[in-house]
Amino acid sequence: MKKQIEDLSAFTVIERRRITDLNSEGYILKHKKTGANITLLLNDDENKCFISGFAHPPRTALELPIFWSIPFSVALSISR
């Protein structure tokens, strides 16, 4: 999986770091076309959860930036 991430043609790997507290390999990627930043954490945890965050910068000096964070969970049902 690590090799697949580094071979993604639409992204540039900005940083790769081992995160020992989470037993994970962390990546910061930048999308070449849009400049969007993506953070990936790779580990062997079977809990299929992720979060998506969006930032909307202020349009005028009087507005504050807005940050949205949306957690997702994928529940898998197993037939026995």
C-alpha cells in the first residue's frame, strides 16, 4: 500500500512520517491540479472510519473562516 501511495500520478507526496502513538504511517499529499491537501494515515486497524474536513476562507475582512468536519463510519455486516 505504501508503494501505491507514492506512485499516485495526480498527487505529490509532501511529507511521510511514522506516527508511533497511533501505530500508523502518515502522509501529506498535494493534488497537482487543484492544490488540495490530503492527509492519510495507514495502519492495520479494522475500524473503517474516516473524517472529511473543509475550510472556507472569509470573503471579506469582517467574516471569520469556517471549518467543517464530517466524520464517517463504514459498518460492515457479515453473513454467517
